Amino acid sequence: MTAAEQTTPVHGVPCWVSLMTRDLRATEDFYAAVLGWTFRSGTLGEGFSVAHAGTLPVAGFGQIAPGLPTSVTWTPYFAVTDADVVAARVRERGGTVAVGPIRLGPGRGAVAADREGAGFGFWEGRAPSWSLGRGNALASLELRTSHAFDSAIFYAGIFDWASGEPGGCEVGYAYAQDAVVVRQGGRTVATLRGGGDAASRDPRLRPRWHVRFLVDDVATVAEAARGAGGTVSPPVDSPSPADGTESVISDHGGGIFTVCSHPVPGVPGPAG
């Protein structure tokens, strides 16, 4: 990916998602079969690739080093202007920083977890031209947590949400959805919702960031996932009244993601 294909995203907004996996080539085959993605070499070197929907970048994929006790998981990254400052804020507020900040290609990144163990990353520097909910990116990003308001305070403190800076993120409450909603430029960039269970042994129920990809037909994608060796939950109504059905899928290596149908015509969602 060339420098011309990269931008400097707004501080505090989601700027990328990635999946670390134990078998990169087999994982590429899974997502190619299920979501129709193609893969190209990225800027981070051998063991990394970038998934594309058509010609547009969608997500990053990386190979977990042999013997490294890292879980297979989808991780959202948030843009920051200073990764060291954000890492310090994470620790000050009771979170943990597992990796970094370290130099990676055109920027510096880190992987962290909030107080309930939900994993996320942050990125300082230029990033792929990628915009949440706008065609090439994932449909939405949602945190399921035990305490949505406590989590909103945590993330607002580290990412300067609700700082009042021009062009920055705003935080509000969506009563119809019983969720905290983060917006930037009039569009929703993240939703924080209760319902996570930190004591559960089921990884689908523990607090985590859900990445949700838009598909034409949830049932068709679910069937393709089963055929490719994944496991699939029965389709259910999406939390947002504007969305149709969704299904939680675990890929062949244990990476969990959600697919959702196109918004229902004429039904308004949260702004954006």
C-alpha cells in the first residue's frame, strides 16, 4: 500500500481492525470463501497481509509467532496523536498495555485491554484510507461490557472523547437502544452497550469489542462459514432498530466476528 493510499485519521476514531491468527494462509482462505475478500502484502513485512473488498482495504491479518500465548482475536484500533500519552492514560485508569507502543511501518502502535479485559489497539501515524461504516470498512464497532457508562468514562479519558475540540468525538446516550453512542462528524463511530459477562467462560459473552461486517445475505454467509470450518450462531435481530438480522461467527481458528444485513429501509438508526 502506497503513501498516497494512506491518510491521517481523526484522533479518537476507529481507524483499522486486524486479526492475529495462527495460520495466516488458512485464515485468508476462510475469509475469501466466506466474505469474498482478496489479500495483498502489507507494509509491515512478511507474516502480514491486508484484506480487500474489491480494490478497497478492509482489515489487516497477521501471523502469531510460534509459541506466543496470544489469542486469536479481532482487534479494533483507534487513531491517536501520541501513543505514549495514551499508553500512560490506559495504565493510570486501570487498563493494561500488552504490546508497545512500537514502531510498525508508517506509524507506532500498541495493543491494550480495558479494565474488564476487552482488547483494543491504538495507532499513531498515517493509516489506510478506511472509514467506519462507509462501504469499504466494517459496518459498525460495538463494545459489549458489564458497565457501559464506566467503560465510556474509561475510553473518553484515554481518547479525549467529549473533549469539545472542533472535529472531535462526541458522546451521547441513545435511549431507544439503551447504549452509549460515540459520534464524530455527525456519524456513529462506536457503540458501548451492557450485556457482557466478565465471569463467563464463553468468549462470546465476555466483555469485548464486536466487529460487525455488512453482508448481502446473512444466511448465505453463515452457510459458507460452516462449509469453511467455522461455527455459527443462529441469526437474531440486530440491537439497532435500523438493522436487520445478524449472526456471530467463529472462524476455523477461533476468531469471533459478526455479520449483519443491510439497514432496513425507512427505519432510522442512531445518527450516521
